[in-house]
Amino acid sequence: MLATIFNGNSAMGYGICFRDSSGSLLFGKSDYKYLSVIVLEAEAIGLLESLRLAISKDFHNVVFETDIKLLVDLLHNSNLSLNEIGDLDLECKILLISKSDYVVSFVRRQANRIAHNIARALSHPSHPCLL
């Protein structure tokens, strides 16, 4: 999962791809929202959508990868954020608690190239895509 910001920070988009243990693509999605957010918020919105999607598809043993280490650190911290990210942090934590086989981990952007390409190329407001 990866998010990006467009149009001078007036829109954000995200790309999600679910792969099996051999790396084959199971499902992908991109979307956008007209929101003015910081990168951390955009990534949290994308993660929240990824969690909801994985739950709706009844996926098990899912590792969610993000290239925003601060997001992973927030999710692994028992304290709640008292800023813009707080509500998103709480929603993600609630879903992660409900699915003990879901894990969020940090990966470098180079290792998350498929999601990056989906987010950058397809989630622009003129190109929403469902793979």
C-alpha cells in the first residue's frame, strides 16, 4: 500500500495490492479523495482502506507494508495521537486488534514498487482503477 498527494496538496490517492506468499497479484485497487492532507495522513487513509478491504475479502495472515516508518511506529505505540492522525490511528488500531493475523511493517519504497506505481499512475482523480 502506498499513498501520494496531487494537485498542490488538494487531492490524495492510494494504491493497494494484495499478493500471495509467492508474490503473485491477488487483487489491486487505487482510489483518490479530494482532501488536503500531509503524507502521513494520506498513508494512514490508504492503510485504513487496505484493512477494510482485507477484512471484507476475508483475507488471513496479511502483512501490510508501508514506506512511512512513523505510521508503523504510531500503530505499535499504545498511546493515541492527539493530532490530525489520531482518529485514523485509532481506527486502524481497532481493526488490527480485531484481526490478530494482520501485521503492519515498514519497507523501503524500492521494495514497495508495485503499490507505488499503482498509487502514482492510477490513483490520480482522472484514473481510478480496480485491478
